[in-house]
Amino acid sequence: MPTSRQRPHSALGILLSVALALSLWAGANWVCGSRLVPSPLRVSRELATLLLDGATWRHLCLTLFRGSAGLAIAAALAFVVGIPCGLSRRAMAVVSPLVSMVQSCPPIVWISLLLVWASTGATVPVLVVIASAFPPLFSSISHAVVSMDSDLLGMARVYRIPRWSVLRHILLPGVSRHALGAFSFALGVTWKVTATAEFFGADSGVGSRIYWAYRLLDMPRLFGWTLLVILVGLALEWCLIQPMRGGGESS
């Protein structure tokens, strides 16, 4: 947890970063012109217009819902598959290479395939998030089980403790601390992957709005949606991801 001395420095760093970004933005506007790079003031007005539009919040909620649904499914699958693989070397030897194959494919590959298989719609963003978030979650959970005290699990077998009790009182508490870091990483990736998948494969959501602003060459609106994406990503980072990582480190 940051001390009182560290907080002013971090606030000062944020202010300097914002000032530098605005200076570079204004410089790009002066060099390239407003047709290519709208001014910060023009984009701020566009962002205000978007925030006052109810449709903006509907698209934003759709993107957050799709990302959350994909991440929740990926986390559930990671626990269901990762814990047995951590307990069985044979299962790990079979499943781990398959997970590595999934992880090696960039999101654009999954988007391209799913556009052919499932066409456009909400299915594409959710499945792309699952494909992106599952591998790191599986790796963290399975390796956490492998690193657990084998004597503790052996004692549970000797005393014939029910499997549900072993799962609830031994495996899940031991895995949750390690999975927290991977979950925070997956959460950070989810927002960007969801918007990217919507850009190519959805008719609603933040990504689709960015796509139509690009198609219409509406640069102020394109910059406005981009700024909104950045602000939401920063909010997720400060409100969810950093506290989760801090909690994982303190534990």
C-alpha cells in the first residue's frame, strides 16, 4: 500500500504524463492538421457529446458484459481443467501442449475463424475473450496445484476426506492466491480484446462504434471513442487490477 509520501509523487507523475500527452497531441494537431488529428478541445467536446448520448452507455455496457461473460467462462474452465491437470501428470502432459497452441494464436486469428464459423454478433467477442484469457488462467491454476504440499493431499487420502471437502478446504484456497495475479492480467487483456473483436465481428458495442467512425472518416468521433476506451481501461486498471495485484502481493 503506498505511503503518504509516495502519493504526491504518483499524483505528480500522472499530471506530468497527462501534460506530456496533451502537448504531443497538440503538436500533432499543429503538424498534421485538424482533418487528420483533431485538437484536444474538439475531441473533448465530442467525448462530452458521446457521454450525454444514451446509446453510448448501451454500447459500453454491452462491451463490458461481453468481456465479463467471456472472462467468467474462461476462469470457470481454467479451474475445471487446471485442477485435475495439476493433480495428474498424464493429464498435464496431454492438455498443456493444447493450451500452448491456443495461447500462441493471436486474437486476430480467432476473430477471423469465428467470423466464418459464427458470423457477426455477440458470440465472436465472448469466444475470443475465452481463447485469450483461458491459457494464462489455466497455467497459473495448474502450476499452483502442482506446487502444493503433496503431504497434505496424501494425508487427505489416508483419512478418506471427501473429494468435495478437499476441493473446498485445500485446493481452492491454495490455488486462489496464485490465480489472482493471472486473473488481474486476464482482466487487463479482456477489455482490449473485446473491443478488438467487436471492431471486426459485431454490430454493437464500443468496437463497432470505432469501426463506423473509421469507415465514415469521422476523426473527432474516432478520437472521442478512442479516448473513452482509454479512460475505461484506466478505470479498470486503477479500481480493479491494481488492488487485485496489491492483494495478491500482500498475501
